Amino acid sequence: MHSLPEGGSDRQAVLARFVSELSEHDEHLLHQLLSGDPDTPPESRRPRGKR
């Protein structure tokens, strides 16, 4: 994931492929993390801008 192209449809395609390969549980967790869902366990959260 760190080698994503900087912009354009290639980046979109890489992200779409990444998400499509997630398990249902991981996809749900990713959605919660990205939406700031308060039900996401704190240990699963990561401060914005950190890798």
C-alpha cells in the first residue's frame, strides 16, 4: 500500500483492489475506522496522519 501512485485512476484501482480483497470483517472494521465510528475499539484506532 505504501507504493501507491500519487494520483489518478491507478491509485483508485489499487485502493479498490485492496478493499475487494478484505474479509467481510476487515471491510466492516475499515469502514468504522474511516467513518470515525465511536463503536470501534480504541486499540483499533490510529491517529490521523500517522503510518
